[in-house]
Amino acid sequence: MNNNLRNNRNKSNVNNRYGLYFLGLVAGLYCVLCLFNPQKTYNSLKLSWDITISIIPILFIVVLFMGLLNYFLKFKTIGKHLGKESGIKGWLLAIFAGILNLGPVYVWYPLLKNLRDKGMKAGLVTAFLYNRAIKVPLLPIMTFYFGIEFVVVLMIYMVAASIVQGKVIDMVERHRQI
């Protein structure tokens, strides 16, 4: 237990260091670019700031949701519904959650990471992300332009492909753990 805690701290320190290196590299590049074209550099920084401000409410909601998940969901529950023993129920849950989710994908990354840390299979994460491409609100428009047959066949192929991709990811995970 103590060695695991120490190893996790070491990984965290290395990740923090890389994050600082990356931040320093980006800041350095902005300084260099500012020498060549100050107006475009300013516009780029302004755009980055505007994007950051626009996603702060979303990030707040994600952090709140993750906190609630951590409080209410236990490892056993995640393992039962989304873990290695979840079976077809886990696949169906991941597929339907992927299809029905809303919002930008970057909002889901921290939440999915949290679920992975609690025992969610990597293949189910893959299926969830893959099925995000099926947008329920856009299905009527897609049907109008391409026809119902095309849309149904495409959705079947996308769901099937998500399962295949998920199974491949699970095999890679198993091989990596060996």
C-alpha cells in the first residue's frame, strides 16, 4: 500500500513537471512570436482567454458532477455496471450514454478518466466516445438529406464499429497488463 502511494506521488510529480515544461514552452513561443507579429500574438492570446472564460462554467459543472460521482458511486458499483464483469449491460450502457450525451467532448474527458480510475473498462470508454458521433438532434436532418435506410445502416455500422474498437482496446489493455 505504501509503495503504491509513493509510486502514485512520483507519477504525479513527473506529470506536474511535464505540465510546467509545456507551459514554459508555450509561453516562450508566444514571446518569440510577439517579436515577429505582436498584433497576431495579441489576437491569439485574446482568443485563448475568451475560450478559457467560456469553458469555466462547463468545467465548474464537470467538477461538481465528478464530486457527486465520487461521493455517491463506489468502486463496487462502477465495477458492477462498467467494469470487467459488466458484460453486455456495460456495453449497452456505454453505447446509449455515448449516443445520448450532450455538450463538447472535452467536458467528458475528466469524467471518463475518473470513471476509469474507479474501474471502468477502457473498451467501454472507447464505445462511449465512438458513439458520440451519433447525434440524436441531428438525425431528422440527416434522414431528410440521406434517407432513412442510409441513416439506419450507418448507425448500425457505427455501433458495431464502436464495439469492435472497444474490444480491440480491451485486448491491448490486457496485453499491456501482462
